[in-house]
Amino acid sequence: MQEAFYRDPYQTRLETRVRRHDEHGVVLEETLCYPLGGGQPGDCATLSTADGVVLSILDTRRDKATRDIVHQVAADAPRLPEGTPVTLELDWARRHRHMRVHTCLHLLSVVIKAGVTGGNLTAESGRLDFDLPEGMVLDRDEIERELNRLIAEDRAVKVVMTSGEALKAQPELIKTMSVTPPLELPEIRLIEVDGVDLQPCGGTHVARTGEIGTVVVKKIESKGARNKRVVVALAE
């Protein structure tokens, strides 16, 4: 399957065809919809045919066995035959907020220099869990100030490809302690925030940090002796 969301995360409309539609959902020849993964939710969208059939895509998941991207629809939705031409319209407002929050979490991992033990995001907020070194104390106001400084600098964000072998030689780029990238792969996707960050990531991101907008640190929680959860949200 062609994954158009990697080629251009800003594309919102796509003409494609149905590969199959069964009880699990719809698989398309190409898709704009990002599947749940890496803490980022699966996309929602609308699928329509030339003769007026409209299906709401409620979630997007990747099948673990086949690696197909499955667009989940209501169980009673009409089945679309293989080869049916369809138009896919992304719920862009929701996706764009995911992109903004996800890129903000990368900046959060720059501001807080500690190993990341977990993370998640929604269209409103995101969180990272940090394994703090002995004696490190987190200051909510300072974190918020530094995040907004990096955002206001409007730094470029881009995709850089590397190999598993090359990444093995740069283990400092892997910030997540709980999940290791598939180092056996010949190509691994990195996200670079110009001048401040480079790390493996399969999610979708904004093109410049300024697009994130102002953020607030909602709370800092203890999740263990050294584990601290930092929750950030889009200010609006």
C-alpha cells in the first residue's frame, strides 16, 4: 500500500480504489490516513463513491499480520466491491492538531534531558513520561517558557532517512527507553528539528515549529520514584 501521509502529511484529499472491504474494515490501494502507532491516534476521514455512497472512517489501524492499513467503518456500512473508485477526505482539523502536539512532544524531549519511558497524544494535549536522573527537579514554568521559545523560533522540521546499522552507531538518538526502533530495517525514518533535535519517529509532524502555536504545561505528575509525567496542551 502507498502511504501518502508519509509523502505529504498536508494532503487532505485522495482518489484511490478499494482493495478489499470485509468485517475488519476497508483496505485501499493508497491512503492518507495515519494508522494508530507511536502514541499518535489513527486518523478519521470520509470515504465516498461516485454514485453517492458515503462511509465514515471511525479509526485507522495497521493489521499486525499483513501490515495493511485498515480503515474502520460502522459494521452495518454497505460493503464496497474490490476495485471501486473512491474519494478519501481526511478529517484535517483533527490530524493537524495531532501533528502540532506530536512535534511539541519532540521539543519537550529537548527541554527535559532525560530518558523517555512512555508517551501519548490527543488532538488537545500530549504527555511524555521521563526517567529523571538523581537530583533532577522539573520546573513547570521553566519548561513552558523553553517550549514556547523553541516554538517561536519557527525552526524547520523535516524527515531524514537512515539505516538500522547507522542508527546502532548513534544510540543517543533513541530517546524512548521502552520501545526500540526496528534496527534490522535498511531504512529508518528520523524527524529532525533544525538545530535542536534528531530522533526516530513514524508519526506525522508540522513543517515548522511555529505552526504548533502557544502551548501550556498542564501538569507534572509523579509516576514512581524517578518517573515523572509531563502533560502539555495547545493553548487555544
